[in-house]
Amino acid sequence: MATTDEITPSPQVAPLPEADGPTPSEYARLVEPMSRMAALPRSDPRRRVLRDEIVLALLPLVRHIAQRHAAGHPAGYEELVQVGSVGLLGAVDRWDPDRAGGDLLGYLVPCVRGEMLRFFRDRTWATRVPRRLKDLSVAINRATGPLSQELGRSPRPSELATHLGVDVGEVVEALTAKAGHHADTLDPVDNEPGTGVAHRLGSLDAELDHVEDRHALRPLLDALPERERTILVLRFFKDMTQTQIAEEVGISQMHVSRLLTRTLQQLRTGLADP
């Protein structure tokens, strides 16, 4: 039996073509070997060999998606290939032919692309969110636990602001930035048990100290008109000035200022309501 270091793909699991990316019909021949792999116990060495053959055959898909996402992004192509390969490995391991209905392309592409988008999101938080919002977010995390014990519930933004000695609008800004960074779903990713926020709610996770505020923000943000949401993203995630936002959106700086003030007030009011 070949070892995982000596794998030569069989004709059935030969790599997909690199040029222009594989076509949907070229995925059909991989459904059978993936289904065979899924039927083998995880401890079976044949599963590992077959898994590595399949991953090797699917690498052109990862490269194709990485090429499309690398344009205009500071992350290099090779880095995105590595990130996408992580998503591919997880997707192959989770493959369930009954659940996927044989639609391999429709299953793999969201898994690989989703891993890249999570990478973009994490890097955006690290490099584009203003330092003051990062620092305030840390302070909110630290204050939420003691205030929750004192109040017997999660503190409102106004109560956090009073405790921290800052304006409630600043707390809303920090929570908005954090909510955008953690736009997690309550449902498991790709229906895999244990991957969604709901599964982690019972764990001791400092990030979940203010989960109630984050989830309270989501419907408020979703209800905003597209222009107002765009302005919030440009202001709090790309750290653009009001003048820069005005040029980007195509309105005056004064109009941007009014929209920001009104939008933050709407979020503030919505979060403060019992």
C-alpha cells in the first residue's frame, strides 16, 4: 500500500485541469471516490490514502478561487491557496453524499471560499478597525462580566458607557465594529454539528460576554438602508474620514455627517430599548 508521502493519483482521482478552472462535469468523476472515502472508518489507512488523492486532485479548484480573490487584496495568492486548502481539507472530511445530493461543486466552492472570507474578515479586524475601537472593545469585555453579575442581566450600552466613563455612542461604535467582525450565524457551518455560535454559547468564552448586544445589533444593522450600512462600514472598518466617505458615496461631507449622527442615534436607541 502506498504511504501518504508517496501518493500518485489513480486515473479516477487524477487532478482536475488548472487552466480556467475545472468545469462542473469534471467534478462528476470525483463523487464516487469521495463517497467511497466517506464510507470508510476514519481509522482505516485506506481512507487517508484516498483522502490525500482526492485533495491533491482538487487543488486546482483552490488555486482557481484564490486567483479570483487575490486581485486587489494585500494577501498574496500563495497565502490564499494555503487558507483555501484548509477549507478544502475540512470539506473533504465532512463530505456526506446523501446530504450533498451529488452536487460536489455546489458543496466545495462555498467551503473553500468561506475559509478565505473568514481570513479576510479576521485580517480586516486586525488592520482596519481603529485602535480606539479595539481598546474600547477590550474594556467592554472586561466590564461586562462584573456588570452582568451586579445587574443580573447583560448590561445595556448606556450602562457600559456610564461604567467606563465614555459616551454611549462610542460604546455603540465599538459594538457595531465587533458585530461586523463576528457576523457568525447561529446555525452550524455546512450543517456540521458544533461549528455554529449556538453550540458555543455554553462555553466560557470572553468573546460571548456581550453576545446579547452583538445579536441585538444584527437586526438593527440589517434594517438600515444600504447607503447607511455602507457609510458605517467605510467609517468604522476602513477608518475613512467623512470627506473620503463623501467622495466614495457621492454626497456632501455635511450629508455624511448627518447620516452618521442619525444612524448612530438609531442604533443607540434600539440597543437602549428594554
